[in-house]
Amino acid sequence: MNNKVSEEQKSVIANRVNNLPESFIREILKVTTRPDIISFAGGLPNPKLFPVELLQTVTNKVFVEEGREGLQYTVSEGFQPLRHKISERYSDKGLHVKPENILITNGSQQGLDLTCKLLLNPGDGVLVCNPTFIGALQSFSIYEPSYSSVAIYPDGPDVEQIASVLREKEIKLFYCVPNFQNPTGATFSEEKRLQITRLIHETETIILEDDPYGEIKFTSAKIPSFKQLLPEQTILLGSFSKIVAPGLRTGWLAAPDHLIRKLVILKQAADTHNNHLVQRILFRFLTECDVEGHIARICEVYKFQRDLMMDCIKEHFPKEVKVFSPDGGMFLWAELPEHIDAYAVFEEAIKEKVAFVPGKTFYPNLDVNNTFRLNFSNSNEDKIRKGIESLGIAIKKFL
């Protein structure tokens, strides 16, 4: 089937859409569907940790006790008891967000899109880390921003670069994943968060704080969020995808008073409201089940998988490959020697029946070819051992 679009066909499509690239990661994932491939490519939670029986139990209760209500339309803001519960869980962690400032979204990805619709005109300045989450770049690019980027290290972004960008350019939005960043696994230190807060406070820039991994942590360290430090200039995104199940497609955003009403209007225009039934199921799950015990189990398993993958990397990767181990989340980030193209390694790795994501796609305005991302959460012990050994064989062919 020919998927090429003719110039005549392009003329009926909006300009902002014609230049959008296909998702490189989605194309890679087509290869990884082969049953003989061990895939470290997707950003997938471990399905063995999905609370299937608990969700089945609370779902039955919802149908029996409130099924007719759950099958009806609801308000665009989202099921009020669920919003209250999200507010309570934040409060337990020292962050005070009123329920009326919370909007339920179709995954945190919709939170990205609604924020872009709210804030971005073509040419507006967006500041991101280099590299950053590809799903965010896809959302932003639809609205034709002007990207600025700063380097990111294991303890967060280069603050001096942020200061320089803010001095030289008008930045509408600073997007960041401060906890166990996708793709690098980096966590912003408290010192850097405070420095960034002071810089942003002197501007009208909005921080878009994306936090899907914040509860998947392997240490007891507590670091304040930007929503705590600069509440009136921060939109915070959250998700049930990593702590319950991604197929529920339920997330939320928390925004200040002067932004939340406009975001609700945009939500109304997009899809009226989220799946009402799922919201009631999630509320029951959060109130009637041992959620904290469930999350602790996820953290325990993922920490084991991270440690095992790092041990296997030390055994099988050449010493010239640098791999950064995160304190939480789902990803490892690797740097090859500069002369090695990660996509060439990917093609060789497929021959060895193992897959990963080359890092080039995570950079909005740099041509970086020697990095790659590994997902450790969605592979069992045998696959991690075999897959990393095979990937080591592929990498050694380029040294």
C-alpha cells in the first residue's frame, strides 16, 4: 500500500500537520512485535503487576451499586470524588492542591495537548531538556513552537544554560520530567529545583511538570516538586498508567486558578469528559484497596529488574559504553563512543534478536547519534540476562 501523500492531497491538510514526522519509536515497536525479539524498546509497565483481581472486584461493585450513574455523562472536570482523592494523596505527600484545580484527562498525554492548546501560538518559545520525552515533543510540534534546549545530567539540567536562555529569549513554557526522566532516568536535585524556581519566578514562563514516574522510586528521598515551589506558575501532570494500569487511560493535571477554567473549556471541546465508569472504578480502587502496598510492590520488582540489568551490563557491555542507573522509573540511558551510530547498532541488535530505542529521536534540535534507551520494567529475569548478553555482542562488533 502506498502511504505517500501527493502535493494535491497535502493542500487540503493543515500546514502544522504536513510537516509532522511519524513516531520513530512506534516504527521500532512494529519490529519488536516479533515473538523472537527481546524488546527493551517500549516504555511499558510490567503487566504481571497490574492489579487485575482487585480491579475486577471494585468494577463489580461499581456495576452493582452505581452502574447506571457510571454509564451516564459526567462533568468535564472529572468525577468529583476521584479529584478529591487525588488531592488527598498529594496532601499526604506535603503538596496542597485543591480538588477544583484538578482536571481528569485521557492519560497525561492529553494534559500535554491541552496545555499546548492553552498556551502556544506558532513561534512561541518552549524550553526543554536535551534529550526529553518524545511524546511531549510530538504534542508541542503540532503547535509550531520555537524550541530552546539545555543539557541534562544525572542531577538535572544545566542551570546556567537555563539562565542564559531566559535572558536571551521569551520562553512561554518550560517542560520537564523532574523525577526519573524519560529517557535518561535523571532526577533534578533539590538545589537545582530551587535555582530553576528562582529563575522562572522572574519571568512569566509556565513550568509544565510531567510526573508519571514520581511514585516509582527506589530510595526514600523526598524532593519538593515545582508545584510546591512555584504553584502559580506550574501545571503538574499525573497519571495512573504507571501505578495502576495504562489501559485505563486516566491521568490528570493540576493547574492554578487563572488557568484551570480555560483548560476545562478546552477539555469540553476535545472529548466532553473522560470515561466516567473508569473514574468510578479508580476511585473505588484508591479508597478500598491497599494502594500504597501495591505501589511498594511495583518499586520492589522494578528495583530488582534495574539492578539485574545493570549487573548484566557490567558483565557483557564493553567498558567504553557509559550507562546511567536511575533511582526510580523504568529506563536506563546509555552513551556509546561518539563514533558509533546507535541506529546501526540497533540494526545489528535486531539480528541478535534484541531491540532498544536509539536516542536520536529524543533530541528536538541536536543531531546526537550515539545514545540509546533501555526499558527494564517489562522483561523477566531470563529475558534481561539473554537480551543484555545479545546486545553486548552487537555493540562489540562496532569497537
